[in-house]
Amino acid sequence: MPLTRKAYRAAILHSIADPAEVGIEASYEYFEDGLLVVDNGQISALGHASELLASLPADIEITHYQDALITPGFIDTHIHLPQTGMVGAYGEQLLDWLNTYTFPCESQFTDQAHAEEVAGIFIKELLRNGTTTALVFGSVHPQSVNAFFEAAQKLDLRMIAGKVMMDRNAPDYLTDTAESSYLESKALIERWHGKGRLHYAVTPRFAPTSTPEQLTLAGQLLGEYPDLYMQTHISENLQEVEWVKELFPERKGYLDVYDHYQLLGERSVFAHGVHLCDDECARLAQTGSAVAFCPTSNLFLGSGLFNLPMAEKHKLNVGLGTDVGGGTSFSLLQTLNEAYKVMQLQGARLSPFKSLYLATLGGARALRLEERIGTLQPGTDADFLVLDYNATPLLSYRLKQSKSIAETLFVLMTLGDDRTVAQTYAAGNLVHQR
């Protein structure tokens, strides 16, 4: 393959640490006139244009963006592929919403052509919104995951997904069995896990829809393939928490169900965690597990407010999730807009630099991929975005009043959406152009 070397010049910003651990000033690097150099899909240099330009060969192609900010690609740690067609469904809380809208929508994925069509739409939406890596729930049907991975592989995207395991408390047309879920998951793992930039996640939907036998086999899969991911839901809604107590009276709480079946670990991501207690946060942190904070969905379904300060106190890894279709936007900028309000309602502040961290490096750490994605450090994959300061008339006018990168960043997160993402690059390739 011929060497491909390109450079990108603009204002450049990325997180290098969690502001909760090192303070805001030490948590990011900002280059007002920066240069990003990409070699064969990886970042090879980052710094001030004035310092780097002289070291580049005369014939290198340099793309210069005016009135724009380059950031790492966004990382969505919780989203549902088969719910794309029912996003923005009216009027229910979690358990009724699943039965009324979600399950009927997911049943359509028995059809391979439908799975392929939705996978294409879904990936386009991710990239249009600047999301370069996502942790994705398929449906119970293996074809949902095959279709997604096929589409992601064509674009050399770093994506993680899994087939839902669900053998009870769901409509007959949508359940598998403990045994079939194990065998189908295993076949998908053999086919896709570690292929290119793709990874597989063992995906029990949530404790109420899996029998103890199925949860046992989910834990067995994790034991058989040590670098697999595990994704599920936890403590999203108070009714759901009570239901888990009824179904598993022998366990001491919701998290303990998953703990008992060996589903906690360094690549385990639990969505929501709105109603976790201190002890559960401590246990998640102790096992290296992570939580996906899904503010848009938690507000839309009336689930409650995630306690980010409590998670920070326990040094628990937290990523950000859109949770489409409970969440109403593929945009992590819009998700951060909601996250800020969730913190405000609890008398806490969310700084724009913590927000940037959650959408990029925080997500990468939750997925144990910080050596590959989430920053613009040399040696990482060239997954990055170009955010346009003039994307809308209001944004353009508002940013002309900005006096600092902190203010600019915050305005992008409150007024920005898919229109703000001018270009998305994955592994150095342009995969979305507005």
C-alpha cells in the first residue's frame, strides 16, 4: 500500500485526562492554530502549526479549515440499532415503552433486507453526528449484527456490537433460548470479533428478560473469550429495579444479579445506572466496569437523574450514551446539552471540558480503548471531526461573542447538533462530508 500522509490545520482541542482527577486546566490540550498530521490512518504528529509546518515535506497535502475546531471523534457507549425506526415514540415510561413500541419495532429484524437497510441508515446517522465509535445493541436476530458489522467494516470503523440475549418476559416472537443465544453469539464472535476494527459484546438485554440459565451462559462466553465486551442495562427505572428484586429474591440487589453470573469486568458497560447506590458504584469501580450516562433518554422516559459526582467519587469509568431510541438524538453534542441540565437539576456543574472528556476520552476509557481512540495523541487511530463555527446563523453570531475556548466549547454543546459536524474522519478516511 502506498504511504498516505496528509495534514489538517485548524483550531484543535482534545482531552488528555479526566478533569475530576487532574483539574480542568491539566485535562486538555488546545492549539489555537494547530496542525494534525495523519500517516496511513494513524495520527503521527500534533502541535502548533508554527512549530510543525517546517518539518513537513514540501509536497504534503494540507487541508486548512477556517472558523472550525478539530476534536477527536465522538464515542457513544450505549445505543440501539433496531430502535432507529421508533425514535421519538410518545408517552410511556420504560417498561410500557418496551412493550408498546420497542419490541414490535425490533421484530422486523427477522428480515435480512430490513436489517441491511436500517444498518446503512444507522451508520450514516452516527457519522453525520460525528460518532466514530459506538457500543451497539442489535436485536435478538443474528442478522441485525451481521448487517451492522458488514456496513461498518466497509468504512473501516471501530465499532462494538452484539446480538441481544432474551429468553423470557418478552413476546414469543422476540425470544431466543439460553442455548440458542449462546450458540448464535458464539458464531458471531468467531465471525467478527477482532476482525479489522470490530469487537463483539455479549448482550443480555437486562436481568428481567434473561433466565438464570441464559445469564450463566453469558458469563461462560466472557470466560471463553477474554477480550470480549459485555453490555446490558441497570437501574434505569424504579419499577424495573423492583421487578428485578421480585425475579431474583436471592440476590442482594440489581448489580448483584450481574455480579453473581460473572458479568462484571474491565470491558463491561452498564447503561443508565440512574438508581445505583454508593456500594454498587464502588463495586463497579472495583471490577473495572463502566457506566453509560444517557441523559437524553433518562429525561425522555422520565427515568431520573444520573449522579455523576457519586460516580466520580468512586473513580468509576463513565461514558456517554445517546440511547437511541429512548434517547431522541444521535448527536452527542445534543446529549451533552441534556447532561448539563441533568447536573443543574442536582445542583452540580458540568464544565465544557468534562463534557468533552465524557464524549471522547472518557468513552474510550470506559471501553478500554484509550490507547487507540478518544484523543489526538500521536500513535492513535485518526478518528476525528471538523466542527464548523458557522454551521447555523445563530451559532455563527453567538461564537463571535466568545472570549475563550471554554465558552466556544460550551456554546457548541448547547447550540450544536448534526449540522455542526462539517466532516467526520475514521482511520484517516473521510466518511462524512456535510
